Amino acid sequence: MRNFLKGKEMWGYVSGTYVIPKNTEEGDVVLIDTWGANNAKIITWINNSVEHFIGMQLAKYETANEV
């Protein structure tokens, strides 16, 4: 999974390098939306790569970093 995410340039979401932007100014809304979409993609990829019972345990987490 690490190599896959590095290849997609998304490993920072898991490692904690990329965190959700805190500013809610107009220009940052796009960054927040992009962060949320990428975070959701990564969580989906992780869930699709593990056994169902493991995925159920991961459902309580909201960020790729937590998963």
C-alpha cells in the first residue's frame, strides 16, 4: 500500500505530512475539498485491500493517517 500511495503522490495523507487545511477563507475551500476527496480515496483503497472484518474495525477512523 505504501508504494501504491507513493506512486499516486498521496503517501503524505497516511504519514501525516498532508493535514487538512485549517483556514476557511474562500481560496482554501478548494484545498479542503481536495484534501477530503483524497483522504476518502485512500481510506477506500485501504478498505478494499483488507479482509472484511479488518475493514469493519477501520470504519471508526476518519482520516487516512488514523487508518
